[in-house]
Amino acid sequence: MASATETLTSSPAVVPAASPTAALTLANILYEKKGAIAYVTVNRPKVLNALNTPTWKDLRTAFEDAQNDTAVRGIILTGAGNKAFIAGADISELAHATAIDAERSSRFGQGVLDLIENLGKPVIAAVNGFALGGGCETAMACTIRIAVESAKFGQPEVALGLLPGGGGTQRLPRLVGKGRALQLILSGEMISAQEAYRIGLVNEIVPATDLVTRAEAILQKIASNAPIAVKFALEAANKGLDTSQGEGLLLEASYFGLCAATEDKKEGTTAFLEKRAPQFRGR
């Protein structure tokens, strides 16, 4: 049986042009492409993949490349080693930050996470260990979060005299509700993957050996659908959350109309009526 990556590469529903095996060489990020999937791995295992300014910049570079590569249909984000996804900010850097430095750093990190959230392509956070502070915020910016059974989540910034600065005060309430979010943010409590799943922070819990293959399988399923429809569905959900329901419904109808004008809509409906698999081309 073919692996998820092989299926994604060979499926007729996938944009035919294949990405190169490697695209960029970055100091703090491992970045490669296999078929239609880009793999982004934070590579600072000695400090539990903590985020410093150069790492934030490398993340932006990798995700901009994935966004601009039409052959990439989805991204898997994870951390190097078996202890941490991203354990948070690099405290040695943060300890010397002035108020101006801290605000500037917060805005830059928020910008990177906004890029990830609004990439127009699905991003799966494959959480293989600690996802704390900026790591939890990074996971929340992803489209889908799957975690190993030993993963831990939390926003411990208040214990450092700070508050979440990478979107935690905004994304966490939207994902799990205001009450649960404030309990986590104000207490700085660390929770298990099982509790994260219970409150809706995590989509799935999988064995460590299945983490990447499960992420690949999810992307393979998404990639079998029309690329433009996937992109607009992501935009409608993301933008709709920032408006009233009425405004969100108008936005949805607009995107629905745009999709109806595509070649993929014609192919999808025709294939359904002809009882065959569609051949989507992203047009």
C-alpha cells in the first residue's frame, strides 16, 4: 500500500508539478518538500525548540516559500527531537528585552502566525511534545492540531511577569471558549494532550509513531478536493470569525459564487453526475 505522501504525489487531483526535495537551507528550521507536502521542523532541540528572533524569521521564510509554491498543497509543522514541539520563547533573549523590544517582538511573531493562519493552504501542527507559550500559540495558528499522547500545552507567561504575546489571548478563547482560556492564561497551568483534546484545543491524539503519517493522511484527504474551494473555505472561516454571523454569511455567499465560476466546480459536479473521480486542476 502506498504511503500518504506517495498517494498525495500521484493522485490525479493534485497539481501535477512536483516540488523539489529541498528548497531552502535555514539556520534554525529544517525545510523540505516531498510531492505536494512541505515539512517545516523547528530545529533547536537543545533548547526544546525555543523561539528566538532568528527562528521567527526562518519560520516566516519557510512559510512564505510554501505559500508561493503552487505545487505545495499542505504543510506539516513540527519540532525536532522527541521532547518538544516548541517549548516557548527563548527566555535568555526575552530577559534582556526592553518594553519597546518586547512590543516589536510581539508584533513580529503575531505577523508570522497570521501568515500561517491565513496561508490559503492547510497547515497541520504535529505536536510531538511540549507546546508552551509561543509554542502553544504557534499550534493554535495552524489549521489542525494533532498531538502525541505525551504532549503538554500551556500559556505560562504570567509566571514570567508577562502575558501571551503571540496571539494567545485572542486565539485560545476562540478555540476553547473564554472561561477555559482565561483559566489557562491566568493560572499558567500546563495541561495534558487528553485535556487539550477534551476542551477542543487538539483535533486528535495519536501514537508518536503515527504522528507524521496521520498528518500526511489528513493532507492527502484535503488535497483530493478542489484547491480553490479549500482556499476559500479557509478564508471564509478565518475572516468570518472576526465579523458578525450575518457579515460572515455574506462573505460565505460571495466565496460560494466565486467557486461556482471555476473550472473545478464544473469538473466536480460533472464527475459526481458521471459517477467518477474528479480531476481538479485548481482553475
